[in-house]
Amino acid sequence: MQALLKLSRAIDALNQRVGKATIWLVLVVTVISAINAVVRYAFNYSSNGLLEIQWYLFSAIFLLCAGYTLMRNEHVRIDVVSSRFSPRVHAWIDIIGTLFFLAPMAIAVLYLSWPIFINSFLNNEYSSNAGGLIVWPVRGLVPLGFALLILQGVSELIKRVAFLQGLIGDPNAKADAPSAEEELARAIKQQRGETV
């Protein structure tokens, strides 16, 4: 199990690096969007390439950060329900969810998107829009993003099994600090004059 935990740490480190690097694309896409808007309204000029690069970068953010988001336990969950379960039950729910929902979906998307990427790459596919960009790099983001998500799913499975065996602490444990949602709820209650 120690070798699997070492593999889990390596996968976590990979997705951490990819996620933290990809986060900077948010700034890049914001700047490009602002430039595109200024150029369009100030100079009455628009470019399909500028519009497409925004879509491509947004796709990169979404796809490349999926594994990072899973690693941080930040995917959408029904916390109102899951918070009522014990950590062991929560770990079992995560194991079952990963094996029967996350893994099959991610593997299917990876399997189906790979030939589309290869075909686009071999044909050096370009956008059909005038002044559009090359398409195969963004098509390659789909299998890459889902491969990172599958790897992170493996890491999360390893951590849940290790937790159930008593080898590590609860991987779902939240930090002692309140979350942004909890802080917002507290602020709303204070504004209403309710006790916190």
C-alpha cells in the first residue's frame, strides 16, 4: 500500500503543478477578452481568431483543472447530505462514485476523443471561420484533461482505501478555517441580526 500511496502523491503533485500553472490562463483570457472588446467598440474591428482563442483558453482552464479540482475536493457535491455521514461512509461513497460513475465516464470520453484529436492533428485541421485558428491543439485538450482526471481518480481511490485501512487521515477532512460559503452565511446572518 505504501507504493500506491507514493503513486498517489506523484499524481497529486502532477495535477497540482498543472492546475496552478493553468490558473494563470484566467488572467490571460481576461486580458484577451478586454482587448477584444476595446478593439471591437473603439475601432469597429473584430477577429474570429481573437474570439476563438478565448474559447480555447477557457477550454484549457476547464479541462486541465478538472483533476486539480478533484484533488482539492472542490467538485460540486451535495454537502448538506454528505456532511451527515461518517468519514468512513463518505469514503465508501467516494469509492463507489469513482468506480461506477467518474471512471467509466472519463474513460469513455478519453476513448472517444482520442481518434478525433488524431484525425484533426493528421489533417492539420483549421477552424471553418474566416481568420480562425488551428483546431487540433484544442481537440488535444479533451483527452489530456480527461487523462489527468482519470489519474486523479486513481489517486483518490488509493487515498480512500488507505483511509479505510487506517493508514492515513480522512482525505475529505476540511481545514479548520471556514469555507467561503460558511463565511458568507455567517455574514448574512449577522446582517439579519441573527445569532451566529
